[in-house]
Amino acid sequence: MEKNDAKKKLKLKVSAIKDGTVIDHIPAKSLFEVIAILGLDKIKNQITFGTNLESGKLGAKAIIKVSDKFFENDEINKIALIAPHAKLNIIRDYEVAEKKIVEIPEKITGIVKCFNPKCITNHEKITTSFKVINTSPVALKCKYCEKITAENQIKML
Amino acid sequence: MKKDLISITDFSKEEYLRIMELAADFEANPNQELLKGKVVASLFFEPSTRTRLSFETAINRLGGRIVGFADPDSSSATKGETLHDTIRMVSNYADLIVMRHPLEGAARYAAEVSSVPIINAGDGANQHPTQTLLDMYSILKTQGTLDNINLFMVGDLKFGRTVHSLLQAMSEFENPIFNFIAPESLQMPRAYKHHLEERGIRYFEHEEFTDIISEADIIYMTRVQKERFSDPMEYEKVKDVYILNKAMLENTKPNVRVLHPLPRVNEIATDVDSSEKAYYFDQALNGMFTREAIISHVMNLK
């Protein structure tokens, strides 16, 4: 019961949307990075967000609600790398029409930069490609130079 | 589908054994005109005289013709041509490309771009699979088997690509034991020890280079390179600790052989050269037979 009450209060803190996407369970520290990666600072849609909300799992979480926006899979992949526990609720006419768990794919193509300065992908126009060899913490093995980019070394392209 | 050799892990255990079989065949009969009428491009975007001569001799002994360049100053790369464009062009001309490049991953990328097979002759600090196959051929020749080998690796185990690839390849065989002798700052990286643990393969780490080598079947020496150390004091401390001399070989097993990818500086004292346990110069010769074998394998010549 207590948990449900807490949930209701949380919902009140960030207003509901009619159509669009709610991205929940973003680590609070990654909120502005998520906004930048998804280009939410460059679109005209109505956006509300809350941050430093309580969350048992994450410590402090953030939530983003974007009206009239439905993300493509490769956009969602980008979120997965810095907010691996993020959950998406697709809202249609105030109702949750679909839930999506953001999962790190087995392969990551063209989103992340290889951390190795001597990797060929940092010298020629090549689409990067990584095999995800660990998800928590994230570890990505470059298809080309075979070096492993660790979670704290991940930079988006 | 074309066959490339980019990383040692591209090949299966069966393919390793096939290469070994072919290498023995070429050792018995090095001149076989299997590449007659074929053109091989030898592209060295970074100079490497030893590797290049070994490959080019192998190609000559197979009756093939060679085009290419020996150093980047005489290549179109100096005019700013991309690797992509160079490989696209050359793969129109040649039947096979052998390439060495200073950037890591260059060979994998070239294999994607090229319509003909690519053999990686070294891509930066990443891979040098033909070295690994010649190391394996040397182990097989001197020990009669690739199973049950107690392999000691000495020196720079952190940055040395040859020891990493050899570890991966040898872990495919029965019951190997690895002994790593390195200063704390140059120990075998975690990922490779994990690779062994996953397969239940025994390994031991030592900082001191002592009479524990009496257990060895193979002593694989590497160079401790000054430029790897951020602290020059640390280099001074370890540079002379990992030197193998003839006296140290006295109580070792009769079958033990000393390998080294060459060039050596001072890590193997010259008095070892006259020992029957020294094998590094023969190892280099094995490289030519192994490269004939690799070329034949990727081009399905035999």
C-alpha cells in the first residue's frame, strides 16, 4: 500500500501527457546526457522532466515525458548505454499503450566511439561496431581493433 | 566466401592443425609453383623488414609475382589517400593482399573492403597471426605435439601482442600449463587470465626469473621495452632482471626450447645462441614455411 501511495505522489510531481513517451528510471546523474543524446534540447515538442526523485534501485532517478514523440529502436539503444535500467511507456490518449524495457543489444553499431586513439575507426570514416561483452558494467569490444571500451570510457558519436 | 586471416581466433583448431600439416609439407619441399600466374600485393604501411622478407620469399617460392611497397613514404597514403581507396584499387589488381599497418583494426577493415583475401602481417599493437602460427609450428616441431605443453612466457606480457595471441591459440589444445614471468607493471592482462580460467586451464604468475624454468617445455622470451614505462626508475629496476643466460638453462629439461619473436636486444645473452636449447633463429626460418602454408590455405591452393 505504502509503495502505491508513493507512486501516486510521484506521478503528481510530473504532469501526465496525452500522447508520447515516458522514459522512467534514468539515473539522475545521466538525465542531461540523455536529453543531449536524444536531441530533446533541439525539438519543439512539449517536454517535462523530473530529477532527483527517490528510487530504491537507482538511489536518485530522473523521468522524462515527451509529448507526441515515439522513439526508433536505434535511438533507444543510445539510451540503454547510459541508462541501462530505463523503462519506456508509450502513451496514447492518456493510457499506457505499450511498455518497453530498454535493453543493451548484443551488438552496437555506429553509436559509440572506440576509446582507442590508435583504432582505425578514429582515423577513417568507418561505422563503429562493438560486441557487448558485459552489460553491468557495460564493456564493448571493438570489431576492428579488438580493444575493450569500458563503461566509464564510453563516448557517444 | 573468401577466406582472410586477420586475428588468430579467426581460425579453428582444425585449421591450426591444417596449417601445421601444410607447413611441414613446404619444409620438405619449399618450392612449389602453386601461385604461378598469380599476383600478390605486399602493402607495408609501416616498415617491417623481417616480416616482409619472410612473406615475399614465401610468395617467390610459391612462384607468385609481387607488387606493392615496403614503406609508407613510397605509397599513396602520403598523398592522403584513405586505406579504403587504396584497398579498393589494389584488390582490383591482385589475387591476394598481405598488409602491415600501424593502426589497430586496419586489417579487419581492409578485409571488409577487399574482394580478395587479406592476410594481416601486423596491425599496430593488435594482431600478428602469422607470427603466432609460426610459433605454434616451432612448438610442434620441437616438442612433437601441441598438447600438454608447459609454456613459460617472460618479459613484457602486458603489451606484447605475440604472447596474447599465442596464449589464445595454445588454449585450444589439451592440458596446457602457462607460467607468466613479468614485473608487476607488465603482467598478463586480466582479460587473458580470465580466458584461461573460463577453460579451466592452469596458470602461475611469478615476478622472479629463477630456476622455476626447470619445469618448462618452452621458454618464450620477449623484450621489455623502455617506452612502455611511464616511470623511468621502474624500467631501470626491471630491465636487467629478465635476461636469460646459458647457465640458467643448465638444470632445464632436455626438450626445452627458447623462442623469441625477434629482434632481441639484451634479454637473451649471446652465450645462449650456441646452446642446443636456443631455437629463435630456426623459429624465424619456420616463419617462411608457415607463411607458404597460410597463403595456400586462404587461397585454397592445396
